[in-house]
Amino acid sequence: MKYEPRPYQGIVTDYILENPRCAIWASMGSGKTVSTLTALSDLLLLDSSPILILAPLRVAKTTWPDEVRKWQHLRHLKVTPIVGNEKQRRAALRTDSQIFTTNFEQLPWLVETYGGRWPFRTVICDESTRLKGFRLRQGTKRAKALGRVVHTLVDRVVLLTGTPAPNGLIDTWGQIWQIDKGERLGRTFDAFKTRYFKPNFNGYGVSPTESAQDEIQKALNDICLTVDVKDYMDIKEPIVNKIYFDLPAKSRKIYDELEREMFTQLGEHEVEAFNAAARTIKCLQATSGFLYVGENKEWTEFHDDKLDILKSIEEEAAGMPILVAYHFKPDLARLQKAFPHGRVLDKNPETIAAWNRGEIPMLFAHPQSAGHGLSLQDGSNIMVFFGLWWNLEENAQIIERIGPTRQAQSGHDRAVFIHYILARDTVDELVLERLETKREVQDLLMDAMKRRGDK
């Protein structure tokens, strides 16, 4: 795919190139990853030292490598994830790669493995809030491990996050210390807390002073770039973020068998769109992570990948409520178990009222139950499609419940983010193509059958 950067993406790339130690605060779906990789591609022309990217496990394992394969101007880069057991991680380190990715939990092991021979002169911290627990004494192990090398053996460090202060301003110190060693916010956490916070009246915890927000922003102004997409582009259309994952090996085997059976049933025959869509039910169940078994609607669960991705989205949303669209009843049951603080959209008017008051952190909705007339835009501007179906109207209608038009009508000057969680090389992708292009279901399935047969 040819890279045609949005205006703010070029700004992010330039900022990274011009500022060796900096933080980029930009929301999920804004293109932080491709912008950063574009900057790294340019940096490698000047310095061939290997680059380390720290991220949550799924992001380190798939998102960064996938982004390189996605864009033409990045395909010359080789990205190697350092994940798995110790033998697999050591093998990855021996790879002749320009860029390595690993999860934050591996930092203590990685620092211990290299010692003073630390080779990564550039370190990118994706979801840098994972470093908020740094303290000169005590603190989290992963943040302390990075602290051992970041100011002595690292020349360039970039923090990336959409939510720099998920639990308030108190979270900024540990992250920014990795950039400036306490120069701007205080050399120690206690000094930071004393300067910008005051004890709560009940004697537990602290709250920021009236001037803390402005003072901290001013102190960080020269090293932090905040990107709000609405400042750079027309937000009359939702910002779509496609999040791909690879089915685990055992799940992939199950899915491939189901897909072959579906293609056999379709064969060379003309099939009406409704019946063609019906053939995909088992495949769509498998991508979600479950299958019906037996005759009494019992079901069995065999992977949690979509649930794990939704947890990551929730974490980055940093308290902003999320509207989650599901299709199958077992998906709802699994969502309720994984997110017990969530609620189901029902016919009770108080449920919608509570959502719009911001009292429901996650609302589960079937597209059929969230059609015309419902106003959910006051509750949030973030939506996740956990499961997909072929119906164009239902898809459009549930998006419109929090859509840009309704946001504007309610006085909310904010972009709408639509996240699709997609199993790669599966029917998930075909359904989304149908929703985006309005192509006929049977045509999409027949094309997919030919492509699978050519492999």
C-alpha cells in the first residue's frame, strides 16, 4: 500500500527526527506506528545500530511487524519480535534485523542479558504508561530495568501513548524521567509530588494543585507533542482502525477445516446472498473464539485473542466508555465474563440514560437492538466491532448511534473512532470488505475460494 500521510502524521515523523528524546501523545488509530516507523527508516540511513521497540505483548508480536509489511515505503525494514520462551528470545536476538520488538515484561531479562553491551541506541516505548511505576527506589521492575540503560547507553528515546495520564497527572513523572532524568518534573517522585500535589482531605492519597495542569504542561512543552486529529482533519467521517491478529495454530487448523467445508458446500453453484452468508456462520464463530457443539446450543471456547485485544483498547481508552458490537450470544456471555463492569443494551430507558451520563464503562450491543432512533453519542465516541455480520444497514445504524453527526448535534467536538478486530486471512476480512464496498456476498466468497485454492 502506498503511504499518503495525513497532515499530522508528517508532523509526528518530523518531530521524532528533530527531537532525540521526546514524547508523542496521540490517540489510537491516529497512525503513531507508521509515522514512527517512517522516522526510524530515515534514522537508519544515518545510524545502522539496531533499534528496540517496547510494547504490550500483542502489539510487539504482531502490530509493528505487520505495519512494515503493510506499507510500500517500509518493506525494506526487517522487524523481529523478541517473544516466546528464553530459547526463542535468544534466537531472535541473533537475527540480522534492523528493528527488534519485545514486551515490557521482558525488559529485566533483556537488560540482564546484555549488561554493559547494550546495543540499542534508539528505544521506542509504545504505550509508555507501562513505565509510570518508575521510582529511584522500589518501583516496577520493568521501568527500573529501562532506567538502568536509558540515560547511559541510549541516545534516542521516544515515548508513544494516547493516554499519558490514565489515572491523573501523578502518572506522568515515571514516564518523563526516562526522557530527562527528572530535569523537568523533579529528580525524585517525592519532589514531584511535593511540588504539584496536595494531600486529600480524608488523609488518603493526593490531588493536583489548581495550577498543576498548566505548570506540568509548560514544563513539558519542549519535549512533548500532543496530536488531536480534529485539529488537522475533517472529522465528519469516523476514523476507522483495523486491528488484525493471527489465529493460534490449533485455532487456525479448526478454522481451515471449517472454511474448506464451507467452500465445498458453495462449490460451482449459484448461491443466493442470504444462503451464502449463512454458510459462513461457523467460520465467523471460529474467528471470535468459540463454536456451537451438540444440538442444544452448547458451545465451547478455544481462543481469547479478540478479548485480549479489547482489553488493550479499553486500557488505551483510559476511562472513556466503549460501545462494543457483538453478533453471537456466546460472544456476549464471554464479554460479560471478561468485562464484568460492562452492561448489555436492553429495553430499559435507564440503561441508555446511565450510558449517556458516563456511568457505564462498556456497553454491549447487538446491531439489531441498536437501530434507528437510539441516541448514544453522549456516552462515548469509541466503538469496537468484536464480531461482524454481512448486514450493511445494521452496521451503518449502530455506528450512527455515536456517529459524527450526532456528536456535532450534541455539541461534542471530538472524532469518532471505530475499531474492527479482525482475524487475518479469514471471513472477518470478507465481511468488512462487504461493508466497505457493498459487494455481493457470493462474489466475495467465490473470489476467496479461488484465492485459497491458488495457495
